[in-house]
Amino acid sequence: MSVTEQAPPGAGGDPESEAGTDAAHARLRDRISADSLTSRRDYLRIVATVSGGLAAGGIGVAAGILHRHGDSEQLPEMRKVADQLLPGESVAFRFPGDDDRAVAVRLSDGTLVGYSAVCTHLACAVLWRADRGPDGELYCPCHEGVFDARTGKVAAGPPPRPLPRIFLTEQLDGSVWAVATARSGEPAEDALCRQFRDARPDMAQRLGCPGAAGAETTSPDRRRT
């Protein structure tokens, strides 16, 4: 018999060879079944872990226990955002703390705006998309949340609150600095007076904040107009 005509192992009617082949096949089937079971168990464990993490995160955000921009009553330390920011440009930075994601945008008309870059839905990262309308839009890719780039208000999707605002200032050399924050939906004057009243009474007086030395008393209704 030539090499190409040799019978495969177990062929030829040898009972012992056939028994050995059947045993090998049985062991192979058992191994495949065990591997499949392990893979399924690993998959289910991973899915359960990820799902549990997402659920815990959602509960945390809904309960308000996660850190939010503007929670602190103290005036944060000024931080440089960019050497220059031209119309139609944006820059990501950290403020007021090193773990607080933020974004600054120079709108097409030159307006400078800054916001927390943490979505108010489930704390995913928020990005600026310049090609969406004249002002672009602030977009959360996790659940299709959209915020108005000029105001920070919710424009579409599941986010329940506007993005917390970050107050920016531009120096004579063109550099952009972050100076203060606001809570989600908090009026700008309330936020600035809350942080400047004790830390910078001179600035609070210039802003006309109630309670500041030399400031005129202003009703809450008037301050919000």
C-alpha cells in the first residue's frame, strides 16, 4: 500500500483501534463542552458586572450623591485654559479641580462660553461638535444627549438638567482663564456672588452682590431679570 493509500488510524476493523478512537473523540467532546460552559459563564459574569456598574452609576446620579461642578461654596483658584481661543475653536480642560472635566468654546460671533463636560444624565463625557448649526452643539455620545452651546440648556435626549456653567475671562494678551463655576441652572449673578462675597469682597461690591460692603440691596426678583 502506498503512502497515499494508507488507512486512517482506527480503520481496518481493529476493535482495539476503534475503541481508542471513540475514547479520544469522547474526551474531545467533553473538553469542548467544558470550554463552552466556561466561556458562557465568563460572558455572563462580565455582563452582570458591567450592568451592575451602570445601574449603580445611574442610581448615584439620580440620588445626587456624585460630585457635581459648582458644589463647593469656596471660590476656586483661577486656572489658565488656553493661550488663545479663536472663533470656532474649543478646548478641553480641568476645572475647578484636577478631576473635573470642562470645555471652553469660542462661538462664531466671538462669544466665550465654558461648561462642565460631564453630562447631567449619567456623567459621560460631553464633546463640542462645531458642524451642528451656527453655534455648534455640546453632545453626549453615550445616550444622544444634546445641549445648547450658547446657554448650556438641554436641547435633546435624556439629560434632566443644563450643564453647569464655568465663568471665563480673557486677558489683554488673549489668554483665557477659568475663574468660577455655577451649579446646574443657577443664575450667573447668584453663582458669582456666592463665591466672591467672602473670598473677594471688592469684586462682590463691584458686582452689587447683596451683603457686600457698599452694595445696594437688590430683591431676588430684580436680580434674575
